[in-house]
Amino acid sequence: MIKKHKHHIIPVTYLTGFIDQQGKLYQYLKDSPGSPQYNAPRVLGHRRDYYSQPTPEGKTEYNKLEDFFSTIESAWPTIVSKMFSKKILSQGDCELLYQFLYLTKTRVPATRDAIEKMLAFQVKETSKILEMNELFPPRPPELEGMELQVSIDPHKSIHAMKNIAEGFSRIFDFTRLVIYHNKTSTHLLTSDNPIIYFDASTYEKEMQPYSSRDLQNIEFIFPITSHLVLHGHPSYTNKDHFSYRVINNADMIRRYNRLICKFAYERIFSASKDHEPLIIKHAGKSPVLNINSRQLDAGTLTRWNHEFGTRTKLPKWDKNGN
């Protein structure tokens, strides 16, 4: 069996909805937005060994998760085709659509990096307590005052996918979804983090990613293709759920594209270079996890939230313990 090392963080079948007439699209990296890569979807949107897992025998499994995701993704073109034709989605179609959304939310680097950052923070906090209670050996003089660097096995964030999906699914208990056909001349962008939701009552300048004081007040955006977008809003009723509407207002599409750029983690995908100024404008920040803690008499109070900030590289995991 051929080992698969190029693991797609965003499905090829999904990116195909954003290609140009040559069957290609532009991949913009937020770290170097002025130098996009132009290629076919299968060449873009991947990381090496991103879903690899250790086996009980001490080896590494490279294909299992990538193949599993491909099975779920195989239904995507059929669902998109129905949406283009404005056909009523069956219950099975809706279940597959939700499954696709859950998978997209849990598999991307924005989510997995946040999980690993949280786990590293917990290790650091535990180490501080042990050190304060002199349960650790004394530090060598050269390490006095240095912050502990913690690397987390990426396999841990794969195991957390199920819990992340369950938490994310709660927003659909309150949010009704409408499928919009983009009839403007402005095409939709997408990214390596295309699941977007936030508090619909806040101004955009004050918006925090994935934050809402009330789950019934969430606005949800998911670009389906360059010409289709899935939108959830508190104003929609059960009658609106999975109905079809048309967008003729380019300002609405520009707003969606602006939010897509803001929520993008490392990469933005586009069918043309038309939106390059917008992409460059929002390249400096991404949705990142912010964690802080303070000591109380009863223990440690930890608070976390997502914010638009600068991505930081996590210490690299060394499976050999070096």
C-alpha cells in the first residue's frame, strides 16, 4: 500500500467549487500574501503527515484518517449540485451536510492548534503548582526564571475532534440556515478555516471569533462555492431552514469576503487575484486562542477566548522525546 503523506486540511472536492475556468485557484498564505500559488486544488491545501497516527506496534499509520475523510467528502459534489439546482435537500442530504461541517470545523489547523495550545497551557500551570510546592527538583541556575516550553503530541488534537464536533453541533440547535445564490459579479473567497460564527449583535470592529453570550444570537457563514454561501442568522425561522435565496447586493458579498479573510488561519483561496488588496489587508491577524490565569485563594482561575491576533508557532513535538 502506498503511504499518503500529503494530507489535505481542506478537501479537494470542496476547493473545486472555487476554481477558475482553467480548473485552478490561487492559494494565498497569510505569512506572504503578496506571492500566491496558482495551481489545481489537489496540489494546494495540504500539510505533510497532518493526520498520521501512531499504531500499537510502534509504527505510523498515514492513510487511515485521510481515507476516512475522503469517504465523507465523496458525497459533497452531489449535495452542491442539488444546491445549484435549488432542489429540496432530503434528510439524508442535510445529515451529510452537517457531517461535512463538523468535519471541516474539527480537522483544520486553527482548531487543532488551539487544542494543543490549551493542553500545553494546562501542563505549564500544573508544573507551576508542583514547582511552588517544591515537588520538582530545584532548577539549575541557568534555567532560573525561564518560561517552561511545552510541546504537545499532535495525536492528542486528533483525539479531541469528537468533543469539538459535539460542542460545535450545539449552535445548530438554535441556528436556522439559508442557502444563498451569489448573483453578483463578485465571487466568494474561502480559506483553511471556512467555518465562521460570532455574536450577531456586536459591531464588526468589536467582534470576537466564535464568541456569543447567547447561542440563539449567532450568525453563521460558510462559503460553499464561489457562487453559493450557507448563512445562519437569529432572524431566520423554521420555515426558512434550508430554503433558497438570492444575493444581488455586492456589498453583502464583500462583507462575507471580508469576514472570510479575517477568519482565515494560514491560507485564503480565490478564483482570481481580484481580491488581493483585501487579502493583504487582513493577512496580519488570524483567529487565535487567548488564555490567561490568576491565582485565587480557592485555586487557579483560568479564562480563555478566541481573538483576532498573531499566530504563534507551537514548540515542535519530538516523538523520540529529545
